[in-house]
Amino acid sequence: MRRHLLAWCLSLLCAAFLWHEAEGRSLLLVAEGRQGTLRGQLPVIVTDDGSAYVSLDRLARLLKLKGSWSERSRTATLRVDAKTVSLTRDRTQVLVDGRPVTLSAPARLLSGGWVVPEEFLTRVLPKLYAAVTVADAEIKPPVKPVRAAATLEDIRFRSYPSFTRVVLEASGPFGFQIEDGKGEVRARLTGLSLAGSQVEEVGDGLVKEIRVAPLGRDAALSVSLEGARGETKSMTLQDPYRLVLDIHSAHPPAARGAAGGPGEALRRIVLDAGHGGHDPGAVGPGGLQEKDVVLDLTKRVARLVEEGVGIKVALTRTGDHFVPLRERTQFANKERAQLFVSIHANAHRSSGFEGVETYFLSSEATDNEARQVAALENGVVQLETGSSRAKMDILKTILWDLAQSEFQEESSQLAETVQDSVTRSLRIPNRGVKQAGFYVLGGAAMPAILVEVGFVTNRKEERRLMDSQYRERVARAIYAGIAEYKRRYDQKMGVPQAAGVPK
């Protein structure tokens, strides 16, 4: 019961988006209709995934619109003269007098209320007014009050094939000035209070160490390098305040499928056995623990992949020990893996649920069940200790590190291939390919999927998963999916079949 309550609470967390108004950016909106000319400014709201929105409440007040919506409702209605606009929360389709208009982003309910994508102003409003003009407004930056010094809350990093991301999270804003030194990147952090020095060891081939130390009333950041550095990019994010530095390698990996010759064959993957150690995962009515069955399956898949197609396989865990969620894809990035496959077994409060489903990462869950599965798997973060848990916000981290957006199409193809292989081979219910905000997939710099091989809470599936021969069949089905994806991948890269399998 406690686990289901945790899943429900986390599902609410994953359904909410955090946002901030973009500094210095506002839109000037002019609409001409029966009420005459209406004009005003709308601050742009930017979610942590970079999407631009405007407040529905502010828009309605500016245009003197009538309508109905609340924080508890799933729909919102706007009325302009005899015309009606209907919106549904988390859906991209808007109905204008019953006719659909599809936007690139959905209407959402954020911590500050209902918002609609900026595109709503240029694609929907012109259907309601005789003329609509939208332009960036020039606004004067506000006079900032004197603030107390911010305190450093967390230091974290993420390694990618072509760059290393360094993040400093603080209790409030602070100033920074970046200086490039020989063998290091330095920055003076003004208005940041620090009790003592803090050091993070990285050792990913580009960055050796991150050090933050007091400097008078301020602080100093030093990122020591062990590889040749290219460009350094910086940005800040809000709620909480974060300084993000992307330190690029001077010798990034060659672009995949570059013109002039074949691309690189699929040679390296990381397999991830879910849970482990003091985290048993789902537990069946007969006592089967998810952590045990998925470790055995993962080892079997690794053996089959290495023997069958010659791909080098690395495992995030080889024994019964706990691995924090964010360290799993961090490991895959350091290994320069080309695929990340996380293997899990499912659970549901109803013992009748059965079948296989495969997920890839998205901030928008396919449905409520997908959201609940992600919340259940993300609940592992409650078992993490120390700095890996201290200031953890699952959704913020996913959005901050949404490198998966670059690989979403490939992740979807990999998920479809593996799902099809498993369900065809085992002839068990196909629950489909879905999307959800799985924290374990966040930050992977390669196509990444999570396979739920069955429900241990279903007595029939638990008995099957206890059987060694059935596990071998499951492993072979997952292997067949990976092998088929490799064949298609190498073919797309123009790699000759013989060269696609390393010796």
C-alpha cells in the first residue's frame, strides 16, 4: 500500500511542469475585432524543456475574453463573440468552433496556472479576430533589489560523447564571469556563499575534476581538464537557480553517417538490470523479487548479444548491489555506448495485469498507466542516499538533461523492434510501446529504452519468470530485437554486413 501511495504521489510530481518567465522577453499583442483594437503585453513563460508559453489568465484579461477553466479541470473554453475555442490539458489539438487546429505543444497546467503555447497567438487567434499582430516587446529590465548571498546547494555533472555538462545549483541567483585558463576553465561566482571547498571527481577523458572554493565574500569555480577543450557554453536556469556549463571536446566523435563514406557500425551497448541491493523492486505473491529476475535476464541477454552479433556489452551492475538511477546512464555515456537497454519486471495493484510493454523517454506520458509505471520506477530515488538524493527533483532532472530528444525517433524504433520481437516469440499479451518520464533513461546520449518483461504481481507470470528455461526464452527474444535493430542500423549507416560485426 505504501508503495502504491508513493507511486501516486510521484505521478502527480511527474505530471506537473516547472516554469519561469523568460528574463527581458515579453510579447506585444494587438487584436482587432468587434470590441475595437485591444493591445497589451504578455510575458513569455519558458518551461525547463525550453518550450515557450503564455498565461491563459493574462491572455483572457488582455482580450476581455469570457471562458471557464480551473486548476482541477481538464478542459478550458474561451468565447469570442459567437465563436468558441476548446482546449484539453496536455493535448496539442485545439477545437475552434469544432474544427481542429494542431499545435506543436500542448496546453498545460503549470504551477502558475493554465498556459497555452506561444504558437496559439499566431495560429488560433487569427481565426477569432479580423487582424492579429504579435511581436517581441522591448521592455526595460527591472531594477533588482539587493539580495542576500546565495548558498551552493549541489554540484553535479553529466558526461556526453562530445561534451561534459557541469551544473551548480544554488538557493538563489548569483553572478558569474568565466575565464579560460590553460588546462582548466575558471569562473568567479559573485554573490555565492560557500562554507568550505567542495570537489567532484569526474575523470571522463575531458574533465578531470570540479572544484568550488570560497573567494572572499564570493566563490571560485575551477574545472580542471585532462583532454583538449573546445568551446565552453554557459546558461542559467531557474526554479531552482542553476549555472550550467557545457565544456566541449576539441575532438568530438565524427558525425554519424557523414557524407563521403559509411558511418560507424553498432559496436557498443550498455544493458541495465533494474533495482538491486536494498532495492528489491517489485515483489510477487510467491516472493519473486524483480531485482533477481532482471539481473539473470540481463546477463543472459549480454551473453547472447556478444556471442551472436559480436557487440561489446557493458553491464551497469553484475551483482546484487544498488546503483543510483542517474549513475546508470552516466555509466553508459562514459562507455560511449550506442544503445542503452534497461530491463525491468512490472507490478500492478490488480493481479490480473499481464504482458510486455516497452518505453522510451518523454516528458509527456502516453496515458495514466504509463505515468504510474514511471512513477513506480522513479520511486527508487527515495532509497538513494547522500548527495545523489539530497536535492533531487525527478522531473527537473529529466528536463534539464533531456539529451534524449535528439534520439527520440531512434529510441522509438528500438522500442518497437524489441517489443515486436518479445511478443511474437513469447506469444504473450502485447501492451505496446509507450512514452513516459523514466528518470533512469534521462541523460542518455544514445537511443535508450526500458523493457518491462512481465508482471511479477501476476501469479501466472511470476511462475513463468521463476523458470530458468522461460527466462532464456525471454532473453533470446530481447536479443533478437537488438540484433534486428543492429542490422537495420548498420544498413542505414552504409556499413557492409561483414564489417558490421566486430571480431
